Amino acid sequence: MNEEEKQKSFDEEEKRIKENISKISHRIAVFSGKGGVGKTTVSVNLAYGLQMDGLSTGLLDADITGPNVAKMLGINNELIVVDSKMIPFEKFGVKMISIASLIESGQPVIWRGPMRSKIISQFLADVEWGELDYLIADLPPGTGDEILTIAQQMKPDYAVVVTTPQEVSVIDAERAINMAKKLEIPFIGVVENMSGFVCPHCSAVIELFGSGGGKKLADDYEVPFLGSIPIDIDARIMGDMGKPIVLEKPESEVSTAFKSILDIMDKHYHNEFQSN
Ligand SMILES: Nc1ncnc2c1ncn2[C@@H]1O[C@H](COP(=O)(O)OP(=O)(O)O)[C@@H](O)[C@H]1O
Ligand SMILES: [Mg+2]
């Protein structure tokens, strides 16, 4: 391809992205400073919380080198492409796209930043998302190329920053908040995950990773604190089984926490109180 052709193909892709995005009312990006803090768990359960409220929802797995969304939904089918459009998977009523469906399980994705960004652009341009109330992007940890691509092309209107309570996670989450601010994402909120563990034997709360780190972080950066999610063995078991806990155990404390987070976000969207 010469320069002119490259530019043309880039412009056409941009046009397809714009067209796709114009049919999606709200776009949420789930950030974290670190891996393993529960980004995918939060992305998946927020998506199903919305779906349970009757809202059409999609999940875009933007964590190209650690794609776990398909696993957490128990999807291992092959991707279907029709007329150069990718048909998103659909599980329990939520649409989903992930690189995991294009690579062999266990194989590393050894791609440089531009390649990872390219596939994200394709997920935005060439996936048949249709009309959606919400699209949630599960981002990779940190502040890499993929996040810039999501910010520029998906244009998220809400950044959910996930942290665990301990300082090493909170310090890295600060970077995520600053990134979301620099990217001018209109709403930014903090979720504290794995905050406290209720002993199944004696019901005492054990603060494995401490508590309050997420709230303090939100206060320090003057962004809203959206809520805390406790550690629940079922959340992990359901994740491994590909069954979101909000669907399987809607009465659990974890599910209640997710619903409350969605309520607060909804209030922000409707300007019922100031976001920051
Ligand atoms: N609140 C929670 N209670 C119990 N296990 C959790 C909770 N949140 C996440 N997990 C588990 O912790 C692990 C890491 O979570 P994950 O969502 O994959 O994090 P990330 O996407 O940030 O790397 C997974 O096995 C997940 O099931
Ligand atoms: Mg993940």
C-alpha cells in the first residue's frame, strides 16, 4: 500500500468507527493501575447488571495480552465473519468480542503497541455491535497504547478505576485517574475491589488487603467513590466457571455492591448530583 492508499483505508476505518459508536448511547472504560485487581470481574458484572435492568450491553475485551473476558463468560467458540464484519458472541444476552477467540489458548500475543491498537480499532470498526445502550471496554492494566486508542476512538464517557485497598494498588490507580483526567473522560469514578472478606465460618470481616484505600484515593483526586466490593469465594468460582456472579447469585453482597455502583453511575449520567 502506498501512502495515499494507507490514508484512504485509515479514513474509511475512522468512518466505520464513527458510525458504530453513534449507535451506542454510553461507553464505559474500566481502568486499573495494576493487573489482578478485578478489572475483568468488574467489567463483566457491570455489563450483566445493566443487562438485568433491560439495557442492551456489549463487552469489548481491550486487554489484548491478557484477554480474560471470554473465559469469564465461558465462551470458546470461533469468531464468525460475514461480509468482512465480525459478529460479536452473545452470552446470556450480552454481546462480546475478544482476541481470545482468534488465538489458541495458552499462546502468547507478542505484539507491539501499534498492532494491539490496530486490533482494538478493528473491534470498534468492524464488529457488528448494532444499537447498544452500553459498551464496556475491559482495558489492560497501566497506561499503554491500547488505552489511548480506546480513548480516541471509542470516546468513553465514564472511566471506572478499579483498585484494591492496599497502597501498592492505590499508588498505581492514581496514574489511571490522572490518565483518565488527561484524556478528558467526562465522568471518572473509583471502585474498591476485594475490600474485606467475610469468614464463611464465623462471619467476621477480615480485611485481607486493608480498607478505605479506594475512598481515600477518590477523595484525594476529587472524583466520586462508587463503592466497595467484598472478597467472595463465589465471585472467583463463578469467574472461573464463566458465570457472572450478578446473574448466578443476585442476592449476594457482591451483586448488591455492583447494583449500587450502577445506580450511582446512572445518577451521574442524569446529573442528579455533581460528578466532580
Ligand atoms: N471481589 C472478588 N472476590 C473474589 N475473587 C475476586 C474478586 N474480584 C476478582 N476476583 C478474582 O481475582 C482474580 C483476578 O480478577 P480479574 O478480574 O481477572 O482482575 P484483572 O482483570 O484486573 O486482572 C480472578 O480470579 C477473579 O475471579
Ligand atoms: Mg483482566
